[in-house]
Amino acid sequence: MFSVAAGTAGGWFGSLPVFWRAQIVGWSLFFVLDLVNRLLTYHNAALALVVSLVVWPCLVLLSTGLAAIYSSRKIGNRLTAWSLALIVLLSASAALLAVSVGFITRQIVGWDIPDWTLLEQIAVPWFHYVLALGAWSLCYFWIHAERAKQEEHKHAMHAEAEALRLELEELRLQLDPHFLFNALNGVAEEIPEHPQAALTMLRDLTGYLRHSLDGINQTVVTVDAEVGGLMAYLGVQKARFGERLRTVIHVSHDAGERRIASFLLQPLIENAVKHGRRDHGLDVHLDITVDGDALDVTITNTGTLDETGGARRRRPGIGLENVRRRLSLLYPGRHAFTLEGRDDNVVVTMKLEGEPCPAS
């Protein structure tokens, strides 16, 4: 029965707006400090408790009224020189009301603070509440400024994520026409003499297109699904380049069912095939393993880094910079990406910790 009651209370408190939860917690802590202060001053526990219980809701209501003023259209939760002056004026006025409530309560029960003059009984608690309400007001503006900054950052991240999603969707729907032309031309050339090879090429091309189109609204897939699309793409490219293209794909057993951002590896494999050196054959290796909660991805191809971009045309759209931006959105603070040359090879390494965040 106790657990049910506690759960109900927790649910009630959790259902309140953030402002009221902060009000209750903040002023409750202040109530404790205010009560201790009165106990030391009054030397009368009953009276200290009664006055504190009367003043506490008054402070909650006064601060709620201040919040309504601060959030008005004229101020708009903005901390300016004018609003600072208003904070001082309103805190002083509200503190005077709180002191009046406490003073009237003491007068009703016929008790004054021992050894304090009338001026001290009003001025000291007034200054005390001015500081409390002034600090509350500054915290109010600071919290709103932080929330506004977070909302702005959140909207910017959502806008960038949506832009990337639309860009990715466009790239999937507008595949490189040269790739499709060469693939279909290769199929046509193989049909007369090698119909079985032509059929295999068509199956690989269909698999690649299916993987590309199916993933438009599927931002997260398994590693096996992502690799399946890569194998279909490489199958078409092998049919084009023959023995000049050699590929090795290794996915550890425990990595296959892990989740990864859809279409994340495709542009890296495309770059390896399109810009790798094929003078003596192009080797492309993909290795995916698990390291605790992280995926380790390594893509290696023969060739060297070309800082000038090379003579080959790079189609616009998804590239290394786009991959980096997607990583920052999908694995914020949970990824590492490097691109370097090693012994006539270009090596891309990635560490992806945890599961990717939604991209839209």
C-alpha cells in the first residue's frame, strides 16, 4: 500500500510542468533554511514553524507573479539593463509583502522578536527576502536563457538532420547515371555470349537498387543488411572491371546483428572503387568487428591520398565531409573517423559507439 501511495505521489509530481516542480523543490529548500533561521532568532519552535508555514506559500505565489511579469511580451524573458532594474524594484516590493505577512502573523499571536526594535523586525527580514527573490529572479532568467539556447541548438540539429536526410534520399533516388549506364551496358554485352553472367549482374544490380531504395525511410539497419547492399554494389563493379577489382569483406560473427546508420559505408566503398589505383589491380578490403559496445570499421584500398582532388570527376552529394556530418549527428560524441595513407594504401577507420540516433 505504501509503494502504491509513493508511486501515485511520484506520478503526480512528475506530471507537473517543469516550472512548478522547480518552484516546489526550490522554495521547499528555502523553507528549511528560513525555518532554521527563525529558530535561531525567535527561540520559539512553534512560532517559527507557524510563521514559516504562512510565509512559504506567499513566496511561491509572489515568485509565480514575478514569472508572469518576466514572461510578458514587453520583457520576453530577456535580461537587460531595464529588466535588471525591474528585478530590484519587484523583488523589493514582493519582499515587503512577504515581511508584512510574517509581521501580521506574529502580531496576531501577540509575539515580537526578542531584543529587536520595530525597524529591525521589518528591515532585516525584508533585506533577507529581497536577496532571496532577487536570486530567484536571476535564476529564472538564466534558466530561460539556457533553455532557449538548448532549443535553438535542438532546432538547428533537427534542421541539419532533415537536410541530410533529404540529401541522402535524393542521392538514393538519383543514382550516378554513369554507374547505371555502365552496369546496364555491361549486362547487354554479356547477354549474347554469357547469359548466365548477365543474369548474375542483373541480380546484383537489382539487389543494390533494392538496398538503396528500401533504406530511404529506414535510417538504421543491421550490419548484415548494410553489407548485403555493399556486396551487391561490388558485384556489379566486379562484372565491369573483372580481375582488376579484388574485394575482401570480413564481418565478425557478433557484428552482423549490430545496428548501424543506413548507407553510412556505401559512399566510402564507392570512393575506394572510383578513386583507388587500378594499375596492377584494385584491392578493396572491408573489415567490421566488435569492441565492447562499439563497432570497429576499417576500409582499405590500394592508392594514395590525392589532396588536390585528382583528375577524376567526383559526383556531387555524399562525400567524406557528408559522412563526417552524418557521424556527428548520428553518433554525437560517440565516434572516431580517420583517413590516412599507409604503404600505398588509403585506409579509413571508424569507431561507432552504441546505436545511432534517429536522423530525422
